[in-house]
Amino acid sequence: MTEPYKGILPIAPTIFHENGDLDIEGNRRVMDLMVDQGVDGICILANFSEQFLLTDEERDQVMRLSLEQVGGRVPVIVTTSHFATRIAAARAKAAADAGAKMLMMMPPYHGALLKADEQGMIEHFKAVTDACGLPVILQDAPLSGVTMTVPFMIRLAKEVPLVRYFKIEVPGTANKLRALIEAGGDAVAGPFDGEEAITLMADLDAGATGTMTSAMIPDLIKPILAAHAAGDRKQAAALYARVLPIINYENRQCGLRSAKAVMKEGGVIRSEAVRHPLTPLHPKTREGLIELARELDPLALRWGK
């Protein structure tokens, strides 16, 4: 797939052994699973990848093994967010040199209060794109605590043209996507949603051309995008209604642990461990997730068996 990128670009989980060490073989198997799920691209080292629990050395290791395992079968998007512009730019260059096709970045922030102003953000993203020459998907999410208005995002896209993709996952996503598309025109190459596709239908109706979900059921979500793009909204809505219970359960009950649980149940990986201070799913919560998954029979639940 070449630009403009669209479709389903899920977030890959980072796989650990029970003792918390990186599971190299498990991570390789996840890459193969995701390609077999029919994804249009794979995003690594994102928040749903537990990127905030990895050392710099581990980040580099995961990036390189992921790109090597995918081997160009689909584009790989590398998340390179950091508060320090110098470090974000260095991460971006390393990703480009290793073969990444796109970056995903949040605006620079640290904790609840350290944030750049609008001019600082523009300078930050310009330095990053100058270092790598790759397109960037800007992640607009509450986690950063940074409010980015539509006029600012359009200004950013025009002053730093490689920032031309936008992942919107804030309250009222559809309205913000619609306003971004209307105001941005050709500067917005790819309007995406996230949050496990919890608002997917509204966002597609608003003009989203893709979604960045978890890696739990992308094979069941992709047909929704295909039907909607083909003009068959009724079919898209019916397909969405079928998977919405598990999307809601993932979004509201499990978070980043859901994909790992389903993959472990399906024999893809040996351990669904998350790194402390994150905690495992409660057994009853996990039981509810797997019950919903069995009704849908996604590829992740049977790939390794």
C-alpha cells in the first residue's frame, strides 16, 4: 500500500514472558498474525504497545525485529513520541533508516503540566520530519493533556506538510473529524479514528478513511470499512453491530490487555503478561472477554491452533 494510507492500521501489542522480559518469538508471531488478519498496516511502540514501559534499548529491539519480520508485506508505522525534540527526531531518523513507512506521534508533553505552546509544537514536528522525511500521523488523544484545536492542526499541516495524517480520539471525535476535513482540504491526507473503533460508524460517516484499533479483531473490523467505502452503509452498520459488544468490552473493561488475552487463548503467544505497575485482567473479566470472542471466532482466537 502506498500513500495516501487508509484502512485499518492496528496497534501491535508488545509481548513479554511471564517474568517481564521481552518475548522475541512472541513478538514475531504477532507480526505474522497481523499480516494474516489482512491489516493495511501495523503500528508499533504505541500506547497500546506499552511503549511507556520499555527501555530505549528495548524500543529499538522491538522496532527492528518487527520491521524484519513484516519484511515489507504491509507498511509499518513507528511511534516516536517524546517530550524532547532532539530525542523524538533521533527516534524518527532511526525508524526511517530501519524501513518504517510512517511515524505516529503525540504532541510533546511530560506529566500533566509540561507542554509546548503552539509554536513550540510546530518547531518540534518540523525538526522530526526534517530528520526522517516520513509522513506523520498526529495522535490527538486525552492522554497527552494537550488540547489541539482544528485551526491549529490545519496550521501544523500547512507549515509542516509531512504531518498530513490525523488520529482523533477525543470526546466528539466525529465532529472534530468533520471539521478537520472541511477546513483542511488536501492538507489532510488521512483522517483516522482510534479508541478501539468504539465510535467507528459515526467517524466513518464524518469522513474518516481509516481506523487504528487494537490487534484483537481487525479481520472483523476491516469489512466494515470496506462496506462503508463501497457505499453500503446498511451492511457496514450490520457488521458493526455484530462486533460492537466486544469492542465496548475491550474499550471499557480491558484496554491494552484484551488483544494479548485473545492471542494467548488462540495459541499465538505463550504469555499475556503486562509490565508492572499494570496488572493482569481479573479472571472474571477475562472470562467475559473470551466468551464474547468465541461468539465471533476472530483469527486471533484460532491462528495458533
